[in-house]
Amino acid sequence: MSSSMKGLALIVIGVLVNNVSYLYDLIIDAHDGWIFLGWKTQAGAALGMVAIVIGLFLIWQESKKAA
């Protein structure tokens, strides 16, 4: 698997993790539509963002090699 494919997979996983984190907070910790991120949701969202940034970095590195 090339770096760009790994990067794309990490981006997709990161977006899914962020969506699940926010939806979990909306559904399970219902606060009349408000999103109050608890520490678990914040950790999940942060890990999702880290995965997205690493994925973007891998794609950027692969594009630099190709150029």
C-alpha cells in the first residue's frame, strides 16, 4: 500500500471518528441540541484530527516524491 493510499485511509478514518464522537455526544449526552464535549469525546475528536493531519502529511510527502 502506497503512502498516498495510507494517507487517504487515515483521512477517512479520522473524519469517521470525528463524526461518531459528535453524534455520540448529541445522541447519548442529549442537552437539548447543544454539544457539550466531555473528555472522552474531546479525546476522540483530537485523535480523529491527528489521523487527518497525518494522512494529509503522507499524501503531501508522496506528491513531493512524484514531482
